[in-house]
Amino acid sequence: PTLSPPPSPTLSPPPPPPSVISDPHFVGFHNQLYDVTGVAGQMYNLVVDNGVVVNSRFDTAYTTGLYIDPETQEVQKFRPRGTWMTGLGLVVGPESKQFTLAVSTEESSFAELCELKPKECFYGGSVLVDGIESVHVGTTQIGDSASVTLKNMKSFGRVSVVSPEIEADIDLVPPPAEWETLPEDVQKFSHVNLKLHHIALSEAANGILGCTMRLKVDSEGRAITSAYDKDGAGVLDAPVSAYKVADLTDSSFPLYSEEWANEVN
């Protein structure tokens, strides 16, 4: 008799890449799912390790729902709720070849000029490479092995960074059309998302996202794959306030150590 071939094994889909989306929903390096609300107006370290730093700015987030603005008494189709990211800063590379990238929902200083040539300009906010504003869509080469690409997608702007240390997409997401925000208010109600495609981290990685390199276990030895509250309890090594930084390109946040954890807890 002819033997039928054995059934092929069902491949499970790969886990989603580490990311920080919307009002910050985090996906960790071991697929931990958690939120970190933090405090609006504060800046926090997301990742730090040798050769790579990622910082973020949190601000008030908004969600769909009728709301009366207490200052103007106007009825809006969206209301404040929690926080989201409005800026991301990266410091990448060894000291001799280091570059910085800062992406923010703040209006570009070239906004008026870009109204004349909208197809040539990046949409949605400001992008600074080594402190110099970048506004044209396309790719900027940085040294021998890194690049930053600005691209206008259908409904948002995307900044892609590629280097030996990190490959990531940073999306500048405007408010949905149904909110009917005024053109001058679009930046105020926009936010930033982060998706990591590659990052070379060690066990000493630190930060609100970097800490997930170390999968924690509970008192019964079970892996902690989700947080106990809206500020990452159980997943983070320290309270959210311990991850504060001075600005988006602050590279002074320490690597993880037990001494650091003991000091901040």
C-alpha cells in the first residue's frame, strides 16, 4: 500500500516585534503585554544598552467620545484619556560614529514652505538628524552603515532607521478624520508609535521596554507575561518615575544592575 505523507507541522506565527503603540501599549522582547501610563509632560528611557538609547516623551492622549472642553465650552468628538508618546529620541552607534535622531509631533519649522511642495515634504511633525531638521522625503545616509528614511504613507508619516545596532519604524499618527480637528490643532492631537524590527541587546539592557529582555517570574516560578497595573508593575524593574530622563537625546541613563534596582526601589 502507498503510504500517505505525514502531516506537515503547523507553524505558529512569529511573535509580534517589540513595540510601543497608541496610549502606550507595550509588547516586550519576550512578548510581554503591558501598559505604562506614566505622567504627561515627562520624558522616559525606553531602551538603553551599549550603542543604543531610545527615549520618549509622554503627553496627554485622546480617544473618541463626546466631550465638553471646560475652557471653551465647545463640544468635541474626542476626550482626554491617559497618555501616549509625542516624541522619540535615539542615540545610536559607538561614540566615534554616534548619531542622534529626534522625531516629534511638534510642527516642522518648514511647514509653510512645505505647503508649496507637499509631495516633497515629510508629513506629520519634525525630524532632526544630529540636531539638523530633515524635511524632504527620501533616505539620508549616515556614515558607512546607517540611514534614516522619511516616507509619507497613506494616512501617516513614517521615519525608518537602519543601523547595525537598531532597525525601527517610527510612525507619526495624526488624529482620525472623524474628530474634525482644526488644521492648526492636528499636531496637538497627534502621537508617535514605535516598532522595533532588529535591536542588538545584552542582558544589561535597561529602560521601560529594554527591561523585558529579562523575563521575570512570580513567586510560583511562572513567567510574568502581563503587568499587574497600568504602569507596568511586575514587568518593570522599578517604578516608572525611576526611568525619567532630561530630554529626548539624553544618553546618560544607566545600564541595568542589581545595585541600580536596589537604589531606585
